[in-house]
Amino acid sequence: MEEELLPEDLHGEEMEETTKTNNESESNIRHRKIIECAKETFENASRMLRRKIPCTGHLMTPRRLWIQTVPTNECDVVLMFPPGAQDFTLMWLLSRLRAGTPGLVVHVRHHSSSDSYGFYLTAPYNILMKAAEEVHLPKILRKEHGGGLKEFVQTETECFERTEDEDNFFTTQERQGLVLYLLQTLRAGPGDNLPGLKLIEGQAIVPKCVAAGVIAQVFPLHDVPVLQDLRQTWVRSFFSKQPLDDIGSYFGVKIAMYFAWLGHYTFALIVPAIVGFIFWIGFGRGDQATEDVGFVLFSFFNVLWFSIYLEAWKRYCAELAYKWGTLDQRDELLQEPRPLFTGVLEVSPVTGRLEPSYPMWKRNLFRYLISVPVISVCLTVVFVVMLLNLKLQDWWDKQIESQGYAFCLSYLPKILLAIVITLMDEAYYKVACWLNDKDIFL
């Protein structure tokens, strides 16, 4: 039996459907507003976080920006400024770079993720050749001129190999080192000053700005294809011989020499490992007298092995130094002083040029009246804290035994010592940096 709907019933159903539709539309609008508000709040929070903590700014960067990153071409060294750097500082340093080092190519870029600016630096081939002559960079001679390594001289360019190849004559490490040298040779002239930063005439501008926080950091860029080759031939080739020449040409001779020593030492440890295993098999299962004889013999062997290893490493190190052109480097007295070395400009009796000098008696005065007392106080504090912790451990062990506390509570003094050591490490690190800066730059 069908039920007949009256007009009033139909009108009521239409009202209910209209009300339901309005409620759904209002709910959708409210939901959309909540989402938009959440997005706006998240964007504001991420923007504030990037400004407050610049080192975590990349964590708040959208993933699509990381996917669409493009390698930077024609750049060797990047000079980054802190977020919120003043335009006057950027323009002043840019003008000084272009005026003080003619030919240096500077590209200014803004990083929206960290709200900071960066100078992307490189140099043309002729400027790099001039800088290579100034730093006495050793390069390979042609075979018809004797071969081997010789300090580069721009007037004798035709005597060196691959000088016609502008892209590959200098390695990545050499290019970056030469550009960094050009940055460090930028000196302050008369009247060169920044707000809150006093520059002395003749002082290196870039290292001083880095020390004062005007420049956040200066770092080289990686060469991605070369880095991928090193990853395949070095990192992933565990049992292969280390490509020391490739490591030296990319990271520098110092890094290559370290890994050369690491590989040489690891390989040399095979001998005492085998001999020690033989001694353990032969003497380890005997009586006490037999074991003592084995330990004495193995100790004598270690002394002999270590002496032989040192001589072998000296020979191998000299071979690598000759191969990489660092065996007969120029004496330190003939090198340029450190860029941050502070002192009065005087004529050097060795080089005959104006160089900063600082009286030795002032350096010794600071060293013996400040450095030595501060270090002594720090060592005394460490010694006293150690003794107090040992006494605390003894007292606490007695309390646990007398009061019947749980055995796990005996670790509380050790945990306290770990916390104290961490805090002292932070404090001593700052003290050590301050003393080191004063001792070096005075």
C-alpha cells in the first residue's frame, strides 16, 4: 500500500535537503579555511625558523626545490653572507673585489630558502696563470724541456705541458686554491671601513670579515663528475689500490698524504698481526713461564718492526713528495705572512717588503701571564672535579650498601661525571679558541 505525500510533506523535504546542502557547503568552506590557515601558519613558522636557525633552513625547503636543483657552473669558490646582511656591506665588498682583484668574476645570487646572499667567484685563465706564478705553483714541464716539476713562470708558458688546454691545465684543487689566494690578497686601503668593523691599511679584508661574522663562510664547490669517479674508484672499491694521484689532484696533497699513510700503515699492520697470532698459538697454551717468554719476544719484535716501518714510511713519503712536487718547497721565511696576522707594517730584513711584525716580548708577555695561568687553572679544575667524583662514588657505594638501595643507582655518580665533562668540554673549547686566536693573531 503506497503512501501518498501531501504538498506540505514535499515542501518539508525540500527544506531539509536545502538545509543539508547549506550545512555541507558551510562545512566545506570551514574545512578549506582551516587548511589555508594551517598552510599560512606553517609557512610563517618555517620562515621564522629559517631566520632564527639558518643551519636548519634547508630542512624546511620544499622537496620540489631539491629535485629541481641545478649544478652551479663557472664557479670555484662561494662566499656566503649571514641572513639579513646589509646592502651597503654587499655593495662595498663587491666593489672592493672588482677593484682590488681585476679580472675576478663575481656572480651575486640570493638564496630564498635562507634569505641570504652569496658571491660565486671564479677567475679567467690569464688571472689564474698570474696567481700561479705568485704562489710558485709547481707544474709539469714538457719532455723536450727535461720533464719533471718546476715552479710555474708565465713568461715560460710554452715550456709546460697542456698550457693550451685552459680547462684542464689547472686541477680543481689548484683552481680553487688560486681563487682563494686572490681573495686573501685583497687588502684594505686608506679609509676602508665597515660599520662595526675597523680595518687597518694593508690588512686582509676577507679573512677579517670572516672572523668578525660579516661573512658567514667561504668554501669551494665540488666538481660532481670528478666526485662521482672518486666514489666509484675509491670509496666503493674496497679491495682496490687507492687512487692517490686523483685524491691529491682533487682534495690536495695534504689529504692525499694522509690517506697514503693510512693505507701504508694498515698494510704494514698485517705483519705484526700474523706474528702475534703465531705467538698466541705457540705460547698461549703453555705455562706462565712460557707465556712470559712469548710476551718478551713479541715486545722485541714490535720494537724492531716499528723501527723498520718508520724508515719504510720515510722512504715512501719522500717518494710521494717528490712525485707531487712538495719535496723542495720554498722555505717558510719566503712565504707570505698569514692573512690575519696583526702587527705594525715594517720592512722585512729577509724579503725586503712591507710585512706586519709584532714584538716577541709582547707575545711572550701574553703567553706567560695569561695563557699559562688560564691553562693551569683549567687543569686544576679538571683534577679537582675528578677527585670529588671519586670520593662521591665511594660515599654513594657505602650508602647503597647500608641503605639497601638498588644496584642500578650506583651509576648516578658516573652519569653526573659524564654531564660535568660535557659542560667542561664546551667551556674549554671556547677558552681554547680564544687563546689560540690571541696566540696566532698577535
